[in-house]
Amino acid sequence: MTALLRRPAGAAALIVLLLIILACAAAPWLAPYHPDTANLNDALAGPGAAHWLGTDELGRDILSRLLYGGRPALLSSLLVVAVTLGIGVPAGLLAGFLGGWADRLTMQLVDVGLALPAMVIVLVVLSVFGGKLTIALIALGILLVPPLVRIVRSAALAVRSELYVDAARVSGVPPARIVFRHVLPRLRGTILVQASIVAALSLLFTTGLAYLGFGATPPNPSWGSMTAEASQTLAQSPWLLVASGGIIGLTVLCLGLFADTVRDLTVARWTGEQSSVRIFAPPRAKIRTPADEAPAGALLSVRGLTVTIQQNARAVPVVQDVSLDIRAGETVGLVGESGSGKTSVARSVIGLLRGGARIEAGRIVFDGVDVTGLTGAAARRLRGGQIAFIAQEPMAALDPTCRIGPLLAQAVRCHQQVSAREARQQVLDLLRQAQLPDPERVARCYPHQLSGGMAQRVAVARALAGRPRLLIADEPTAALDVTVQAEIIALLRGLQEQTGLAILVVSHDWGVVAELCHRAVVMYAGQVVEEAPVTELIGAPNHGRAAHPYTRLLLAANPAQAPDGATELPVIPGTIPAPGEWPAACHFSPRCPQAATSCTVGPVPLHDIAAARRSRCVLSAGAAEPVGQP
Amino acid sequence: MTAPLLDVQDLTVEYRARRHRVAAVSGVSLAIAPGETLGVVGESGSGKTTLGRAILGLAPVSGGQISYDGRDITRLRGRARRSLAADIQVVFQDPYSSLNPAMTVSATLAESLRARGALPGREAARRIRDALEQVALPAAAAGRYPAAFSGGQRQRLAIARALMPGPRLVICDEAVTALDVSVQAQILNLLRDLQQRLLLCYLFIGHDLDVVRFMAHRVLVLYRGQVMEHGPASVVARRPRHPYTQALLAAAPGSGARPARPAAPADSLTDQPGCPFAARCPAVTGICRVSRPPLVSASDGGEVACHRYPELALCRRNS
């Protein structure tokens, strides 16, 4: 409820709706006049002190008639909503949850129902039952069931395949209870929105019926009949239509706004705070640039990169002062766990930061050119051209409606002015370069016809279309089987040998880093904590060469290191702190088994400990030899 | 060996795909003794998840038999199946989809208690507190929604839910796959510790040979729904006998060895008469393509389904 009040549109809609309902319910006490009191001397008066909303052609007070006329309008909407939801929700739930013949039968009935002309049938019902509006409204309610069934069914189908429904089954929860406890609550938002649509529809429908002469018997007022009357005096007094039509429009609008807000709020409660926090486009700010220059020979050089996100109107860093260099022909692994900021670093380089994140400070230099925060055409030329990107989910990265050939041809023609025919030829070359068997056949395939490994090869082929000099691979093998993973790693290594490509691999998998990378940059809680040649971190006995305790512990936690018959793996106690909760001193100190008082004094700088090695640990500071277990 | 708690004989699970039937699991037999962990290793499409779901009663069994504690549970439905919930529980892979986001932690945990019958509110609250403590989560977690927890914490919640009714067999379907290395180690230790304290039996399904080796006493290797080999964890994971397991081990990154990769497999799942691995096997011969190799017992424990196992074993011993 308090959350609702923080949404002005939804709260206002609720207040207006409540006011309308209460005012209509209290019409006998609130209305200044009796709704039928005619005063022909005062006919068609505009709004004024005596009649706030004016009078109609018989001189009756519009405000009073609107108040009295709201009752039949709102009650008939309520009836239609009750009938539609009462039939539609159970039918949709059963069809979606049970599946099989129940689903097929329901859906066939729904298809028939959708083909029926609602207005005509309601008119037939009215003529058969001698103009009884209640029966016509029930008929209308039934006619609005089919679309609701379809929506509820597809929502229920989606929930049915959730693992927690399986878990409930395994827990011995009976099916009826699963529907009520697990499926129905998830559909609450959907059903609420549909109810508001049905209510709005029925309000408009009863207006239409009143226009045709079916509705409240004159002189009793209803919103529908008042609109019909107003339309007859449209030329003399257009105001009448504004008043009667306006109240209907206002009610429909408020219903929609209120339902949308409540739906958003229920979803927000389940998904945490994020969805209720609005993401503003970050204002462009002057980016602070650090003084130190990129070393000669680096293809990509990142200096002092700090990335922040907006949280409760505060800029919270997710990446803090990260520097790294990649030379041509070199592969650097950016290693870290979720929440370490490794993906944000990679995305900063290609200018594709997400979720309102922005570069607060630092400089990204590619081939001697400052590309920090590049936007527009210049960014597009760089992205996919000089710098290519492959994502973790190969299938999700390919447009499912587009064949592989045209998809790649599009990428080729983005970066080169070539004829369609030349582009086709280049696509086949690219597919061959990615070692796909039978490139002609693959070019004719849709993505769903490929296996995961083939899809990742296609993604590699697409990345190569712009003849890149730097390839950024975000967890390139995490979604693949081990044997396929090995093939992709071999492919990337082969490509590097042929073309001198520089590769930045973002990964949490030490095995992948060991296979693919020359150097590893280890990140923890937004900072680089260690940088070293891979051969000095992995493969050395007991990982004693890792200088930072976090790196050592992370390597040791890998079950591949556990001897046969081990009953316990070495663990890092606690959890990685969320952005905004990082300690000012060493970020790892609260979890570090070797933490000393000197670790909590102040920020720890990243310092050189040997050739090509850096560490952010006070224990390794000043020591030429890395501190480690023997 | 004591009588197995779970005994699966010749299990087959088939799905209809358009016209023909596709076997996701084909003739798999396994047994788990009380207090034991059996690891099941396989890549995607190997049928490892379907195997677990069939034992849980979530996948249709087309042939074979599943016995729990000496009782046939293959085709139990309705009330009889639901009463088994107190004995057989599950921890799924995805900690995000396996908890209902619209239910508080205590509601989720209380629900899985139902299998043991109705409990007074105070007793249920105590059991919920105990379960949370068992998985090292604060008691305050009970009133919150799953969205408030990280992936590792959610997996602890999923474990707490599985433990609520006091099961003897827990099926862990890729229970640590979605987690970071350091969190994975914490969860694996927790599972081992709980097994010690509560004398649990695990069917531990995974694709990572190292994780399964750490968790399991014995390991079963599946490929396209069939058992390739099974045996003691250290043998299967260190000195595999079957060419497929050898390929798996060699492909694990960081292993150093890198044999030539066979070409991508032909992606048809239609039943071929021979060994399912024949198309990719470096040691393939004529007979592999025409007849399915039977499981024969191996000298260093367990069984191997390979026509060429005797020769290959001999070669290895001599080399």
C-alpha cells in the first residue's frame, strides 16, 4: 500500500476511482437535485453556480443524473467482470495446467467463441428475453471469456514448466493445491489487467446498448443513456457529451492505470528492488582522465577505469580503478566471480554498458586513439569492426528468424562496401575460417537447426566479419559441453595464430583461462587484485605462486584440485560484498584468512611485485618474491 | 553389499517426436546403497536429467523398473506417489526457477513438510528454523522472498526445502552448475556434511567430472541415454576405460592433453543399431556400427560397454 502511494499515477487513479464509486453509492445524499426533476426554463444550461455541470434538454441537473446513473453502469460492469473471470480463469488454468485433451477441447471451444460476433449475439439475446439487460450482460460476460482463457492458459503453461512446480510435485503437494498456491498467484497481475480491460469494455458496451435504446428505462439515468441523449443535442450543447462521455472515459482510464500499477508492484515484490527503481539515462559528464600514459605496443590500454551505477540516487561504483593492457597476438583472461565487475569492464571497452551504468573515470585507448565513451557512428565503426564481441549464449546472440548466410552477409556489408555476391562469397570464407563443416549448408540453416557448438562457431565467424584486431569473448564456452568447449578453445587459438588477433576472455573458469590465455587479470569486488602470466598461477605446485590470497583460495576451491577421497574442499568463508558495501580498505580483508591490522587501514594500491606481475595485497608489498605457501 | 535403497533395472524413457519415438534413457540400470552417493555424468542430451526425473515420477517410464527400499515405485500415481515425497527429494540446477518468487521462504519450506502430514504451527516454525540453521542461513530468512537472496543462498534454500520432510534419498540435478567456483565449493561441502550427519543417499547428476569425482563414491557415465561405463569414482575419473569417458577427460580444460577432435557429431537422434559413440570414437571398428556393446565387468571395478574394451585394456597394461 505504501509502495502504491509512491507511484503518483497509480495512486491518483485509485483515489479517483474510489471517489467515483463512493459518490455514486452515496448519490441520494450527495446529489443536489432529484435526477428526474425537470425544469424546462433552465434547459441546456451550461455549467454554473446552480448546476455545476449544467442541465440537459429537459433542464435536469447533469451532476445529479451522473451520480445516480453511475450505479447501473458500475454494477453492470461488475456483473460482466464477475461472469468473465468466473468462467475464464478456471478454464484457462485447467487447460494450461492439465494440458492434453482438456487443453485441446478448451482451445477448440475458444476458437469457436472468438469467431462469434459479440454485439449481434447480445442484441439477439435482448430480443429473445424481452430486453432484459441482466441476461444480456451475462451473455456479454460469456462472450468475453475466450480471449481471457487464451491469455490465462499461456501464462499458466509458462508457470507449469517452472522448476518450483516440479519441486512442489516432488514434495507431494496435490495438483489442486499446486494450482492455487503456485500457479494462480503468479497470474494475479495478468488477471488484474484483464479484469480492468473487461470492465472498460463492458462500460463502453453498455453505452453502446443504451445508444441503441437498450438500457435504463427512461427517465432513470445511466451513463450510457445520458451519452445517447447528449448526442441528440450535440449541435445545441456540445458540453453535454463532454460531461457524460468524460465520466466514462475517466473511469476507463483510471481502471487501466490502477491495474497496471498494481501489476508492476506485485512483480517488483518478487524480483527485488531493481524493477521499481527507474533507470534514468545517465547524464553525460566530463570523464576524469588519469595522467599516466599507455605503454608502447599495447593494442588496447585501459587506464583507471571506474564504472558506476545509479542506486537510490547515488552513484555506486561497480568497477574501481581498473587498468589493463593487451598487445596484438596476446590473450588476456579477465577472471572473477559474479559481482566482480569483469563483464562491466569488457562492456565498457565496446561501449555497451547496460542498466544505467556509466564510465565515471578512466581512459580506454585502442590503437593509440582514445575511444572512451564513444557514441554514434564512430562507436559503431569500431564495434564489430576493429573490436568484435562474442557472447556467452551463442543461440541467443543469433536472430532466430534469419538464415545464417544473410545474417553474416549483413555483418560483412556493414564494414565493407561490397556487392551482395562478393558478400556471399566472403560469408562462406568466414564459415570455413570458423571450421564449420559444409559451409554452404550452414549458410542456408536457421539458428535453431544448429547445435550449440556450431552456433558458437557461427558467432565467431560473425565476429570475424569486420576483420577485427581485438576480440572480446564473454564466457565464450560457459554454455557448452566439455567436448564442444575444447573445440571452441582450439578454434580461437588457431585463429589467433593465423591472424595475430588480440583476445580478451572474460571467464570464471580457471580451466578455460589456463587453456586459452597468456596472462590472467584477477578481479574481486570491482578491483584488479592480481595480474600474472597464466603459467605462473596455474600448474605451479599448490598454486604457491599466486601472490594474492584471493587468487590462491579461488584456485584451491576448484574441485579439480581435490585429491581422491577428500571429504572437504577449501572454501572462502562468507560471500562477495555487493557494490556499495565494499570496505574502504582491502576489499577482500573481511574474508581473508591472512588479514592483519595493516589490511584495514586504508585502500591498498596495486603494485608491481615482479616482472609482469602485480598484486593488491599489503602482504606482498615490497616483497620481490611472492608470498605464498611453500 | 547391503540391500540397495534405490534399485533401477533396465529403465527406458521415450518421448514422441513427431512420428517416431526417441529414447531419452535407454536400458539404464543402477543401484544406490544407503549412505552412498552415485554420480551420473553426461553432456547435454545424455539423458541424465531425464533419468533423475523418471525416478522422481516427473517423466513417463516406458520400460524397466524402479524400486525404492524393496518396493516397486515405477508407475505410482496420485496419493501413493505423493506419500513418497517424505523419502525422495530433489535439488534442481537453477536456483532462480526452483523457488516460487511469490512465496516467502517459510511458506515454501512449510509446504514441503506436508508430505509428513499436518503439524501444529509452532512445531512447523521450529522445523523451519532448524532447517535454515542446517544450511547456515539466519532464522530471519524465513520471512523474506527468494528475490532477496543470492544464487548460492537460494541453493541453500533449495537444499533446506529438500531436507524438510527428512528424506533418505536426495536427487541433485546439476545442483552446483550455476554457481561460482567459491560458492560451489561451499555448497559441495555442505552437501557432504549433511550426508555425514543425516546419512543421506545422493544421486548426484552433473556434467563436470571433477565435481562428480569429489562428491560420488561411484560414477555412471551416460551418452545418448545409454550407460557407457560405471565404476569407482577414482577409476572412472582418473583412468577411464571407455573411449567416450577418455574423450571427456581429455577435453576438460586445463588438463593439458589435447587429442585431435573428431568432427561434430551428426545430429540425428534416431536409434542406430550400434554403439551410440561409434560416430565420434577414435577406436571405432566394424562391429561398433552394427551391434550395441553389452556392459561387461571390468577388471578394476564396475562395468564397461565397449566392444574393444578387452584389447584396449590389454594395450594399456602393456604400455
